Amino acid sequence: MKDINIDVAISNLETEGFLKVDIDPALDLVAAINRLKKEKNAVLLAHYYQDSEIQDIADYIGDSLGLAQQAEKTSADMIVFAGVHFMAETAKILNPHKKVLLPDLKAGCSLADSAPTEAFKYFREKHPDHIVISYINCTAEIKALSDIICTSSNAQKIVESLPLEQKIIFAPDRNLGAYLIKKTGRDMLLWNGACMVHEIFSLEKITKLKIRHPKAKLISHPECEDQILRISDYIGSTTALLNYTQNDNAQEYIVATETGILHQMQLASPNKLFIPGPPTNHCACNDCPHMKLNTLEKLYLCMEYEMPEINIEEKTMIAARKPIERMLEISKRYGL
């Protein structure tokens, strides 16, 4: 490891959330990251919502379910997570004795932030006869208060795996929960949380796009609001949306989810047109500001100096591991 002032580095991490070390501008970051992966037996896991240059050097690219499955089975000594905080926490929970790195500790999640631990604990205690299914987009502390974790890829199967008479709390995403109520017919109690990215798609702008592109299909993530889902041609998880565009006959798609997935869609179907769903603000597309905090520079520095590292209290990790393992077991049962 190169010699740096550790006290300065730690102080920097506490204030900035990432290492700020001068990098030789002539350094080939891609080559350096690939070298570090080999030298340190590290695996680089990246979410579909990362910038394309990070996706292109990842060992595995996927959605939350796929990333959790990869984290569970990896033989690498070190896991480098190009995603957001709750994803790296999940990897650490599944690999308590391995080093898990996140390029920027401030890469958080508005949905995870919408479920504060103490408030959710009180909410759960008020409904002791309910099983808690929590969307994976939550903190380790919320996972520890849950009975089963789910992702958008397996949520319906997990809800349907429970007896009809079983009362359910679904947290923290109210939009995904409402969508699941429609799909399963279950009367679930929903926590009032949401994703800032998926809640700001503009119905007016998307409607105008559909008029300008009459042959385009609107495909949406179930974290979107119901007004968007009602006019969608297809609704699915990030991976499901990608698979749909590969297997469907349409040539144009309006995509209502974070724009990072368009890179993989375009790679898989280079002759098709993918139009990012516009938000209600003045931007032409909808990016997650947390996901986009990760950069090649931060990725290189975190691998070189093995900081920032994800650490979770052991008691929390043990409690959070059980509902994650239950999710993985149910997913395996259904071939997901």
C-alpha cells in the first residue's frame, strides 16, 4: 500500500465520505483498477445505475437481487461495491469476515432514509401480529427488524409464499407496496416511504413523449407512482426491464427508471431506441444523485488504500442476515 498520512485520510473520510488523494493525471485508471482486482483478489460488483465507465469494468453488473446473490457466493477476499450504502451493507452482512469497500460513504438512498430506525421499530411494535417484508433498499438496522427481505425481482413471489391469513407490513416503499397489493390481492400495511428518483417522473412529459413516439413502449419500474404504472406497457424490476427490451419486438422504448440501465439496454440492442423518462424538473433524464457519486477516481483510490470500509455492529449483522437468507432461500426455490 502506498504511503499516505492516515490521520489526514481518516479525517477526510469523516468529512467528505471518500478519499481525496492526488492522482497522476497520466494514470490509466481502468488498467490500474484491473491490476488491483488481481493483486488483492477483489471482486467489483456494480449496480445497473452506475455510470457506464464503471459498468464496463465491473466483474458483475446487476440489480439488487443479483448483487446480493453474487455477494453471497463470491470467493474473493475483498468486495468492492459500486452502488449505494445499503447494497454494500448487504454484502457485508453476507460476508462478515471479508473487507467490503464503498468508494463514497455518502452514496446513500432516499428510500432507505425514509425509514428511520426508531420510528419503524415503534411502528412494528404497534402491529405484533404482522410479518415484516422489507424491500432491500433499507438500512441494516431496518433489515434487522424485518422477517423477510425482498427485491423488486422477487417481491411478488415472496408475498405469495406466505399464508393468505398472514398479516403483512411492507416497507419502506409505498409505491412498490401498492403495486404488490394489486398484483397479489393481499391487504398489506404499507410504510410511507418512497424513492426520490422514481417519484418524480412527469406524467405530462411522458404523455407528450408517447405522442411524439407512437410506436414506443413505456416500460417502468414498480417504484414509480401509480399514475405512471397505469399507462405503462410493461412493469418490472431493472433486470426484467432489460430482458424485456431484448426479447420484445418493439424498436423504441421510453424507460421510466434510473438512466444508468440504458447503457446495458443499448449494448444488448444497439439498433433500438431508448428514451429516458423525463422527470418533473428541468432535466431531460432522471439520474440518482447518490448512485452518481461513485467515479473511476474514487473507485481506484478506495481499492488502492482499502478505504472507505463498511463496518456494521455485530448484533445488527446477525439479526439482519436471517431475513436476507430467507429471501435468498425463497428466490432459489422459485428459480429467481
